[in-house]
Amino acid sequence: MSNKLNQSMSLAKPEANNLSTKQKISVLLGVTGLFILALAVFNTDFPNKSLFLSLSLGLIAIGTILFTNDLYLNKLEGIKNDGIWFKSISSRGILGWITGIVLTGFYIVLYFYPQYLGQASNGETNTGLISLFDPLSYLLSGRPASQWFVYGTLYTLAILIFGYKFMLKYRHNRYEQLRTASVMFFQLGFAFLIPEFMARLNESPDYNLPYYDLKSIWPLNYYLFDGWSINGFLSSGNLGLSLLIFGVLSIFVVSPILTYKYGKRWYCSWVCGCGGLAETAGDSFRQLSSKKLSAWKLERWLIHTVLVFSVIMTTAMIYTYLGKDPSKFWLTRSAFLIGVGIILTLVFSITMIYKRHELGKDALYGAIGYFAVIATLIIMHYTGTTDKIFFIKSSALRSVYGLYIGSLFSGVIGTGFYPILGNRVWCRFGCPMAAILGFQQRMFSKFRITTNGGQCISCGNCSTYCEMGIDVRAYAQKGENIVRSSCVGCGICSAVCPRGVLKLENDSLKGRINSNEILLGNDVDLMDFVNQK
């Protein structure tokens, strides 16, 4: 850490924009690490893959950490405007577009052309970049690397090193420190290491555990109820059955309870790997999220359409491997469809009866989605098709969903377009898990962001840095609580507010949505208003 601490609080950033000597050295180290990976892509025959892999990942990590230390530890704690709209990479400049193109190209190759990364086929050995990661894969799971192992390693490394950067940048805010440490822990343990250890268990004839992220809950983990996944769990004894039960309980018990107590932030900002990458590696691009009304309208249509599609696909998949004869199967196809219909009807009815006044026009959109699912269930029931929906094979529909939603949307666009569309494109427009948690948060969560309109100076920091495209300032100016389905509770709006106007709270449901109680100079009995609180 430098002995000379920059005491300036100027918004104009008086220090020079040029990189310091330490930052230049750090960049050189990081680029060298990336260069080793680039050499591997072009089938360079390294004499010792373990050494060069360690060297590559180590240089990338050390370069990022040293750069971060020099960037933030010579400044006072707190957030100020560091010219983010004047940097090419963070304001859709040339560097931003180049970064977006490189990331998008990497995802396209990863998902659709893994052979160019050296992915082996038909029992052959890996080559290129993937072979460089073989030693680490053998160490963890006892098997050669795949393109997904390479991706998982780089994904985890990005969250860890940029998570460190994030924690230094927001070191004045304990909430940001804790939640960043949380996503780093869950990514390293639950998303990376534990699945690899599960793969090693599969070397035993007693196990056939599916390889998946334990914290990835349906419908984000849309293949949880696929036949191969269910068979893998059930054929792995008590451990497999326990993991399957845990997955089901996570959906129907754990998730609603935690969302009720803490809002969707418990998952989207504290646990989820997609959110973890967005918050850490994507932090520099959060201000690019569109705040336009048209973007909000598109968001509501897209994300709930994906959710409806996911529900239909999962229902169809389970339906295809259930039997018809009630004397042979305790859960028949008809009983399953009726059960799904009853559950959806109960949720829809309770929402319409008790919460319709809080939804406004969204109630109409919800009704459309509900009737679309119910119509599909009725058609499935009366046509009695064994493997088709609307005369299309359910497996084919699932493959289409996995390609266009699971790959193109969440990967290529969701992450590759960080420098162009912001860091939460997938979370905001496509994630079905975010849609379910957002519905729960809007309906019955104790979480809200309270505002103090009397302190707001309309600087706009909160709206600028909201990665979900919420115009936070509009709420703050009126002193209105923020209760939005899309809010992931990241707390950045509060962290960058210079006046302490915004506060993340968990309180009673009463008075949570207070849009009709804003004091705007109209006739209000102030004492009666205070006593009601």
C-alpha cells in the first residue's frame, strides 16, 4: 500500500488517468497468464502442463490482485465518480465492444465448437486448451478435463479474483463485503469443488450421481427432473435419494421461506453463480443496464414467458415417463396433470384474491401465463400423447429450450454482452428462477428498500448503478419504499448514495408498499399518519 493516501473527495477525479508503474506491471503479469492460455489454444506442446497451468492461472490472479491493490488502497474508503462514463471499456467504447466480441466468441466456441478448444471425442485424448487443464481435472475428479471443466475453472477464478476487487472497492460497506464473500464461497465449494468430488464418487459401482451445481435450483436447473437425472439419483442409494429430496425441498420449502424473510437477494445476490459473476467480473458494466420504460416492459414479458415455457417443459418431461394404469403406478399421468393444475390454480386464485390490487396490469399478464399452462395441461390430458406436446416431441422441445435459453440466452448473450447491455441481462430478462423469486418477493416478502425523500439530493447515483434497470431515484425523491420483483437486493444503490437515503430492511408486510401514502403536500392528517406507523 502506498504511504501517500489521496485525500481528495472531488467528483472530477483530479488524479491522472494514466496507469501507474505498479498497474502496468500488473497488467503485464495478467496478459502473460492469458498468453499462456492462448498458446494452449493453438496446440502448443508444454513440457509440464501442471506447471504451465499453475503459472497461467497464478499470473492472472496475481496481476489482478496487485492492480486492484494499487487502484483502491491509495484512496479513501467510499465511492466517488471515477469517470466511469469516460472509460472506453465501461461506456460502450472501442475497448468495450472488443471485450464483448471476444467474450461472445469464446462462448460460441465453448457451446457449439468445443473441438476448437481441444475437446476429445470417441475415446481420443484432449488437445489444445482443454488438455492444459487435464492435470487439475485428474486431481479433483480423476478424469480428463472437458470444455465445461475449463469453463468452470475460469468462471470460478473470475469470481474469486474480481470478488477480491469488488470487496476492496466497496470496503466501506459491510453488507457488500459479506455478500461477496458468500458468492465466492458458494461458487468455489458448491458449484465447482463438490460436483467434481461427486464425479470421483461415480468411480464406485454404487454411484451414478448427476454432475450438477448443488445450489442450482429448478427451474434454473431445468434438467433436474429429466429421466437421466432422476435415474442417476435413484441408482445412487441413500446419498442420491437425499440429494433428490434436497433438490425438491429447495424448490417448495427452502426457497419460499428464505424469500419471505430476506427477499430474492438470498439467492440472486448471495448464492447464485450467475449473479456472482455479474456482481464481481461484471461490476464495471452495471451502469449500462437500460432504465427505459420500454426495457422494463420487455423484461416483464420475456422473463415470464421463459418461466411459463420452463414449467411446460418440465411438466411434459415428467409426464412422459409416468404410467397410465393406476393399479401399477401410484402417480399416474392423469393424477400428475391434475395435481399440477390444482397447485397452479391455488397459487393463481390466492394471488388474485389477496394481492390483485398490488399487481395492477401485471395481473393480466399473470392470467395469460396461467391460462397458457392450464390449456397445455388439458391438451396433454385429453390427447393422451406419450411423448408429444402440440404434436412436437417433448424431448425436442427440451433440446430447443436448452439451446436457445440455457446456452444462447444465459451464456452467449447473458455474459458475452456484459460490456454492451450491462451485467444482469440474463438475470433481468431470461432467468426463470429470478421470475419465481421475484413473484414471491413482490407478493409476500418482508424485504424492501426504504427511502428518505427529505435527504435525497437527486444526484442519480442510485439509478445509474442499479444493474436491474430500476429508476431508484424516482422512488427516493418521493420517499417511497422500493418493492420491485426485479430487485435483487445487491445494495449498491445504498452503497453509492452520498446521503444515506436508501436502506435495505426486513420488516412486517404492513405498510411495505406505500405508494398511496407519499406526502406530496396534499391534505394529510400528519398526526394520524404518524400514529398509524
